[in-house]
Amino acid sequence: MPTRMPIRLTRPIALRWLLLLLVGLVGPALASLFPIPGPELDATLAPWIKQQYNISHDRLLQNIFNNGSVIASPSRSHPDYFYTWIRDSALVMDVVVSLYRQAKPGSPEEARYESLIWSFVHFSKRLQEVPNRSGGLGEPKFHVDGRPFAGDWGRPQNDGPALRALVFIRFAVAYLDKDHSPDKIREFIYDSNYPSSSPLKRDLEYVAQSWPHHGFELWEEVDGHHFHTKAVQRAALEYGWRFARLMNDEGAAKWYYHHARSVEVSLREHWSPFRQQLIETLDWRGDNKGKAGLDLAVILASIQGQIEGDEYMYPCSGEVLITALEMMHAMQRLYPINAVRRDLTGGLMGPAIGRYIEDVYDGDSMTGGNPWVLGTCGYAELLYYCSAKWASKSHIKVTEPLIPVLEEILGMPSGSFPVASGGLLRHRQYPELFTSIVGNLSAAGDAFLRRVRFHTPTDGSMSEQIDRHHGAMRGARHLSWSYASFMTATWRRAEVVKQMERLRMVSHHEAVQVGPVADDDIDADRAVLALVSQF
Ligand code: NOJ
Ligand code: NOJ
């Protein structure tokens, strides 16, 4: 275990390749170092994003009750989603934690978010204590008053406690960051006792003990070992050990650390070198819904299970991106609405994205699968994420599965990428290529948001799915997770704006720089930033 270090939980909240490759265009004209060449983010999208963000924010909060339960949707029949799912609630409360972090200290908004989060903390503790049919914390959904759901269901679902643990940790860190005393955290979130009666430690203990076991995946359909579940379990254990240490719970820190490393090894098994794909489910039992492997779960896993500073199977890894690309092509062909490629402004649209190719769930029964709002927003988020991440680093680590992805982003013929696997594509060395990559990626993110805009009614209401034939919203109305996914995508977009600006400064500096340059690209960039910030 690494030596003691300050906890870093800066999961970036702020957080045209596809559009180029969708229509088979070639990358943007290569231009001079400064100003940055390549396509910019589409400024005409901004007013809609702002409006849809506000609607999403309000709708999301309306789905959180004062007792701390979060409904998946207000729909009580066809389908009945009027329950609190552990997974959906965690993803929604993660957004509330981000809002809390961003809120001005002492503002009424900050107080409102904080009080919702504490209600969620207390409600979660109650749910952990209610006897249920899973016989543990893997029970996927409850009634909104906290009673267990007695019907048959795909259980257990072990991604829930991991996602919830991540929410507790992010909140605790944000709370401490705001200079509050740790007393309340110790009392209500993490008590360092064993066995523990506090919700975070209980979740972490459950994750550490349950990760090797099979269970149902986030789509609640297949029993097996899942990439998504393991990815979020690993993130919970990774942040968990750091947090345990912060709470002086050394023994637990060691234990979680040990398991985080083991989950990591197990995650590798999901990479198929033969198919050059990450496979969501291994060792399934019973019905696997005829799945061949391509699954949105992998993309969501990389985002939700991402660990700051860690590059293992993270969103911009070749493994994740080649899988995402492959699935995107398949989705393009799968849904009739994706044949329409331009919106009413003439802007290009990425394909609407569903859960997995063989899906037949229509939002209520089983007449055929559709694209999902959270899938399409998830793609936008992934692309913005990579654009911002690479722009912030000023280099890209080139790996074997990444090469075909980068070639596609650039519209280059296969085999013509200039850097071999194992090398670095440095901004300083290949400024045009580099800026085209990050520019094309963010523009592709916009293409996915344009797709979302195209299918969202003017009142901004978002359901679970988008009808594959006629493009109208369908399935559970006002799905909390749809709104959450839109909001997190826009935060990543804001991060792109910031990082592009930074890259511009770096480019400028490089253009005027004389004399030899430092060997280490990153350090050089830091020096530039330091220099610039002095003025
Ligand atoms: C509801 C589940 O939430 C959904 O994921 C699943 O596809 C359908 N039931 C059918 O099992
Ligand atoms: C069905 C989805 O497959 C599942 O992931 C989700 O938890 C429930 N709907 C509730 O939104």
C-alpha cells in the first residue's frame, strides 16, 4: 500500500471524431500552432444546454423525497418505476453531491443540497438494516417508504453498494473541504468500528466481501460476473482505503487496498485480445439474453468507476474506446432513427445509443429494444471526458487498441498513425494532429448532445428511452437517471472549454519559445502554466 498521502477525490465534476467518421469526412484542415486549429465546440448548442440543464436540475430534485428516497421515475404503471433503486439513487445523489460542492458556502442552495444528502445518508442506513430477499446489501430496490420489495427480481445487484459508497465518500470529502468538523462524518457516515453500524463502512465491507461472487448486472437481467459491477467495486475500494486511512482506520484501509488490487486483476479478464473488445459479462448462468458482449455498461463502467490519476481501463484507454467505437457503429445500423444524421440546423448527430445490441426491453414489455437517453448522454460524456483529459495532459499514451481509434478520429487510413504502440503522442511534437484529436472528440460529444436535443420535446422532459422508429420519448417518464446523465455530460463539456483554453496557452508559448525544450512534456506544460499565471 502506498505511503500516506492526502486524499484526492477530484473526480472532475465540471466535467468530431464521430461526426467526422460518421459521414466519412476527413479531419479538419491542419493549420498553424496558434490559434489552435481544429473544430471548436458548437456555440449554438449552448442556449439549449443551459435551458435543458435547468429543467433537468429541477426535475431531478423533484424525484428526491424529504425522507431521502429517490424514485427512479414518477411512473406508477406501465412501467411501475415508483421505487427507490440503490443504483439509480446513488447516481442521482452523486449529482447532488456535485451541486453541493459547487454551491456557494452559506447559500440557501448549499443548505438545500446538504439536507437532501443527509436524508439520503440516514435513509440508506435504514435500507441496510431492513431484512430483504437478497439477504444482504445487494438488494436492488425498495419501496419509497423503505419497506423491502417482496416480488421476484434479479438479485443481488452488487454495483449498488459500491456506487453508494462512492457517493458517501465524495460527500464526506466535500463536507470536510468546506471546513466542517469531522464529528458528524464519524457519527453518521464512517465510524471505524467493526462490525460497523455506519452506512459507508458497511457498504465497503460488503463490497470487499461480495466482489468475487456472481450477481445481476445493472440492467437487472443477467446473472454472472460483470465488468461494470467490478469497475465500480474497484473504485469504491480504492477510494475506500484512502478514506479509511483519513479516518485512521488503518486495518480497514489495508483490507480495502488489498481487495482493490484483486478486483483489478479480475477486471482484466474482460478484455478479449481476440475480439479486441471489453466483454461485459463472463461466466453467466441461466439466460444471458443472447448477448454477444457489446454493452453500454462497459462505457458507463469506465466513467462511473474512474479513479483520478489512474489510467487502468479508464475512459480514454484503448480498450474502452475501441469497444465504444465498435458499439457505436453497431448502434448506428441498429435503430432506424439513426438514419437521420442531421438535425434541423444542419448539425451532425451521433447515433442514439441503447443498452446492448440484443436488447428487447421497450420500457414496459419486451417488444424490442430502443436507444436510451442515458446511453446517448453517456457517449457525449465519454468523448468530452477524453477530449478534456488529453488536452490537460498534452500527450496521449499510444497503445495497440488505441491506434485504430486514433486513426478513425483523424480520418486517417489504417496503418498510417505516426506513433507506435508504447510511445507518446506529444502535443509539442505533433501539434496539428494532437489538436485535431481533442477537437474532433469534443465536436463528436456535441454531435451526441445534438441527437439528444433532436429527440427531447420542447418542455425538456426526458424519459428512459427514445422510440427507435419515430424518435419520441418512451418508457418511464421523467427518469431521474436520464436527467442525471444529461447534467454530468454538460459538466464534462465545461471541462473541455477550460482545457482547450489551456492548450491554446501552451500552444502560444511553444510558438514563441526559443531554445531547447524540456524533455518531459508534462513538466514543460506545468512550467508554461506557472509562467502564464504570473501575468
Ligand atoms: C425491468 C428491468 O429494470 C429492465 O432492466 C429489464 O430489461 C426488464 N425489467 C425486463 O426484465
Ligand atoms: C431499468 C434499468 O435497466 C436499470 O438499470 C434501472 O435501475 C431501472 N430500470 C430503474 O431505472
